[in-house]
Amino acid sequence: MRKYITDFKIIGKRVFNEMYFSLVLQHPERLPGIDAGQFVEVEVPGNKQVMLRRPISIHDVDTENNTLTLLVQVVGKGTKTLSCLEIGQTLNLVYPLGHGFCLEGKNVLLVGGGAGIAPLLHLSKCFASKGIRPTILLGGRTTNHIPVQKEFEPYGTIGFATEDGSLGEKGMVTQHSLFTNSYDHIYTCGPTPMMKAVARYAMQNNIECEVSLENMMACGIGACLCCVVDSDEGHKCVCKEGPVFNAKRLTNWINK
Amino acid sequence: MLETKIHNLTLKNPVMTASGTFGYGEEFADFVDLNRLGGIIVKGTTGERRQGNPYPRMAETPSGMLNAVGLQNVGVETFCKEVYHRIKDLDTNIIVNVSGSSIEEYCKTAAMIDELDNIPAIELNISCPNVKKGGMGFGVNPEMAAQVVSEVRKIYHKTLIVKLTPNVTNIVEIAKAVEGAGADSVSLINTLLGMAIDVEKQRPYLSTITGGLSGPAVKPVAVRMVWQVAHAVSIPVIGLGGIASAADALEFLMAGAKAVQVGTANFIDPAVTMKIIDGLEDYCKRHRINDINDIIGII
């Protein structure tokens, strides 16, 4: 899949709370095809302390308006700087990067936690276009940690799990009543302990499972070899061979 | 206008890519006309496949980054059998960075690369700070540097570039030692040994604690060392360290480098090498320079 380096214009911004914001970015021309689970490398303008691009997953794609939406959690100086951008400014992206979700299965469960819910919206829409309604389980410490909620409603059966019980069932996503229904494929993105727990359950129950990893990156295109995961076949670049991996390739990582 | 020579190699222009920052070139094919480059120094290659160091291997620092990749690579046999055939027909100088932990390993790898028709040179990496054995160990001692270069020289017949580490008291001494041992060119600088600590987690950012610093932060150190070495040896010097623009490249050329390598900047702008070549052309036009060699070493 061809990669591009392009200036996008920020045409929308939404601040959910002090942790999460989203940017709607418009491409000057027709967007290329983008797989669910792929990501962009965003140049961070206006902060001399930030040199490297930041990898951000693609939350939503609108091919009619040629826009991408990025849902971002503020975790450091790069994302903090991005949170200060305003509508009208331009943002330079290298995209679309990485290997996305496979979109297989009929009885499908999506499990997202925190910022990891970001790629699941585009994934839900891709399933919808195949006529498949997944079960979508979204988790977080509190309701504030699940910034996007009702946007998922048209695309599947939704369940929420929060540690404090402020939204949906109280507890972890893996304790949710919908989690142990019968599925043939599980797709997950979120905190590492959550993904490992989901992947372990899937493997114990012979369910196909894909996990989307989030390692620190420099180049985003498989050149610097900084973002590797210790896969069963040795070190693999999360940016190029991932970020989405079949859990079967990561038993080392899952059991560590 | 921009053509330069490094020993027997003719470069269309002085802009090459630094080892470990440009993969095998293929990763950048969507962003760069690879055939427009003066040369591509491909990923450091060792006698056997290497896994490199554990994650995390990278930390961003002011105007730079630390890495501790540790020479992860497919090994020389896979390079020769697979990678070489994918890239050998590119119309640029494809140079293999040869790394190792022992003189035997350097010689084994160099001998196998010597057999490849379309690889006109190797860059002998005696300066990697991220491997436990060998690597920089050879590059910090003039006698050991000379020894590894002279052994490789015996079995390698094409252009032999030696990549030097800045983590020494006197880089000129090392440069002279490898020149005396038969190097055709030296490239400098490899990364500066550095360290960064996450104070919230109270632990180093890198799994290896220390790593190699690169990026604009190291450029003034690199320009100084290139200038010192270019005045002390008669073989051509290739300059690198923090180059991100044509002006940066020109600093190295004026300091005495016959060519330059662009490294970390490729991560930030994958098309940066094309902009640097354009910028050099533009500079020559603006200053009415017909031959870039006219400004090499003017300082």
C-alpha cells in the first residue's frame, strides 16, 4: 500500500476533557484507501522540544469529505502540543502506515480500552459495510476515560465497563457479561494488560484474536527498528509488521 | 555541478543516507527517488542474524534522540541471497555497512559482500556504541582500529570506508591509524554515547541504560571533528551527524567533507534527502558555483 506525506487542514476539533481531544483533518484531494487499524505519523508543529513525529491511530475516515479523524490522549509533550492546535492550522502527516485489522469473522467482538478505542470506530464502520454487526465492548477507569460512546451505536451491540461503575457494568472489560458470549473473532486495542488478558482468553477458547500494539516509534515505516515487539519469530517492527498482530504470533509477549 | 568522488566511487551528488536510518532504501521508495541519491548506506550487517537489544530502544531528547537498536539485522547470508537482489539494480552507490564483534566476523562479512558486483564499497563500522562485544571497542583504540582495518583490507578489494566514533579523546589519531592501515575513506561521526532518565518512573528510558545520541544536537560536534580530520588525512572524509537541511550539508562540505550522510532527519521527513539535493543545487546557482568541489574544505 502506497504511503504519502501530505499537509492536512484542521477543520474540526473537539475537546472531550483534559485527557482526550479529537482533530478532523481534511485532505486537499481524494483520500487513498485506508485500512482499519492503520495509523499516521503526525509532525508536531511549534514545539522545539519535540523533534520526532508522533504515531496516532486513525479513528474515523470520511471518503465523501476526504477527512480523517484522530482521537488523541494527552500523554506527553508531543500530544500536549497537538492539543493546542486550532481549526484552520495545517498538520503534516505521513500515512497510511502499518498493517491493519483483517476484517474476518461473522460473530465478532471488538474490545477497546482508553485511547485504544480510537481505531475501533473505523473498524466498526468497515464491518458495517460488510453487513456485520460486531459486539463492541469499551472500557476505562471512569466514564471520562471512554471519550467516544454514542458514535459506536449505529454499528453494533455496545457494552461499557468502568472500574468505578460510572458507565455500564462495574469492573474490567474482561468481566463484562457480553465478553464471554460466543465469538469467532476478537479484535482488541488498549492498555497492554487488557490486551494480554483478552488475547489469553481468546487463545484458551480457540477464538481468532488480533491485538493492536502501541510502542514508541521514530520513523513509522520500518527503517529505524526502534518500536520492536518480542514476537514468537523474533523482534518485529510494530510500525510496519503491526500495529495489528494475530495473537498467535505474540505468545511470548502475551505470557510475559 | 554536484558530482563528487570518494576514492573510486562517483557520486551524482554528495548526499547519501546514513546506515540504520534508511533501511535498505526500499522503505523510502514512496517518498524519495532513490536513484537521485549520491549513495545509500544500508543497514549495519553482521556475520550472523542479530535480534538487537530489548525494547525500549529509543528516547527523544532535546534536538535529538537516543537509540539502542543494537545492530538488529538479517545477517550477511540473507542480505546476499535476498535483500541484494531486490536493490542491486538501483542507479546509485549501494554501500553496505559492515559490523561485527570480532575481526573474523568483519572479515567474513566483508569477503561475502566483496563478491557482490553491484556493491562498490563497504563502510566498516568500528563505532557502534550499542553492542556489548566489539563495535565501538575497535574504534576507540588506534592499534585495534588499525588491526581490524588492515585485516579487512587484505580480503576486501573495493572501496573501503571506515566509520569512526566520536567517543574518543582524539579522533584525528584514530583517523590517521585507519588511513595508515589501508582505509580509502573515513566517515564520521557515529552516535555520541548518551543517557536519559525518566524521573517519574525513576529508571533509564533505554533497556540498555546508555545509547547513541543523534540528530541536530550532535551537529556542531560532528562539524568540528570533520574539520579536524579533513585537515589531518589525505583520504576523502564523509561527514554526518545531525544533517537536516542543505545548509547543514554545506557546513560539512566547507569543513572538508567530500560527501555527507543524512540520518535521523529521514525519520522526521522521509523526503528530506530530495530537499537537501534541491537546496544544494539552488545554493550553487545563487553563488554561481559550477562545481561543488570548489567549496569543499574552504574552511
